[in-house]
Amino acid sequence: MSSFGLGAQKYRLSSLLTRSNGALDQLEQAVPTLQACDWVRLVRQSLQAQGRSRFELGPTAFVVDMHAGWLASALPISAMQKMWQTPQMMSSLRMQALAQEQVQAIALRDFGERLGKLQKPLDMVVWELSREALKSLQLQLEHDLLLRLRRYPNFTHLSHSSALHMQLAALCAAAPRSLRQLQKLFAHAEQEVLRFAALCVLSGLAFVTPAAGFASAAAAPALSVTPETKAKQNFLSAFLRKLF
């Protein structure tokens, strides 16, 4: 586990690599549409490069260390969102796999003494970029998975947070949850349930297991929006309103 400074605060980070590797395989099999997404393919390429990479797009460079949990870039996240969504830019992107001993030297070469200020928490960056990349995709669940959060998304630092995401986070943090059951519970937002699952897996915040591994679907905890879940969601919503 590694930490680094972002502004005046310290963030304690975990390895996106170990959390996403396997879980992404299972999610892509369950939701095949994700396999055709350029952004998901880019995440997979970085995972296959053992999680330490340098990306170059014209004069712009990005250095990623999934093991330490950071991405270094001079661009704000909003600019990165637009960049990754431009097909011409994606096609000209070059990736270089880095060895562990190369990462710091390459990052210092690219960013110099600004490196500490330009490092961003990788899980937050991946969440934001994935949200933009997946928002127009029509996702279809081919077979059920159980989703379990390892930790909550950092809603206070995300540019967009919804009450639905907070409810889903509260449910999936308590126990593994069937994606099909979640879609039934939130029947008005079946697509958003799958997007939430994808955001969590891509960001390294969750793991998945095949639902068929349980004796029956009933083996997963029964789902309902309990008063405790609702109270937690209301608290988070009120907290976010005060912040923003």
C-alpha cells in the first residue's frame, strides 16, 4: 500500500491491479458490450503490462502505477475525459510498459519537481473516465454475477454522485449482491446498475464472483432498501449538498 500528497491532503491507496485483474475478465464475460469499449480495452492493456505504463499522445504524457495507485498528468480530469472520447486521439495513443525500477525515473523526467502535485488517485481518475466512456453504451447482462465492494467510492471527490450509486454502494458493501436482483430492485435503472458495477470493478473498488457458484439465487442475501441503507444514503446526500 502506498500514499502520496494531493494538495494538502494525503490519500491512502491500494493496488488497482490486484483488485481489477480477474474481476474485469468476469465482468466482460457477463456484460459482453464492455469488450467493444475502447476505454475498457485500454485499461486491459495496462493491466496486461503489469500495471506500470507510460502513455503518450502527441506532446501529452501520462504515467500510471496501478500498484502504487496513482496516475500523473498535467491535464485536469475534465480534459482527459474529452481526450479519451476522441477516436482520432485514441488511435494515435502510444503505450510503453515500464518496469518497477523505471516508473519513478520516467515520471520525474516527464514532470520534474511538479510530480507530487500532478499525481492523482488512480481509482478516482479511472472512475471519472469510465463514467464518461460508458454513459452511452447499452449494457446487457448475459449471466449473473455477485458484486461486493471492498470499499466505498470516494463520493465527496467525484464530480458526479447520485442517490442510486449511494444506495448501491451501501447494499454491496454489506454483502455480495446479485446483479440481477439489483436490477429487479431498481427496475427503473437497470442500465445504471450495470454501469455502477463496471465503474467499481474498473476502479478496483469491487470484486465479482459467478452467481452460479451459490447453491441457488436465494443463497445471496435478500435485497431491500432498508431503513439503515436509506438513512446512510440520506446522510451522504446531505453531506454532499453541504460540500457543494
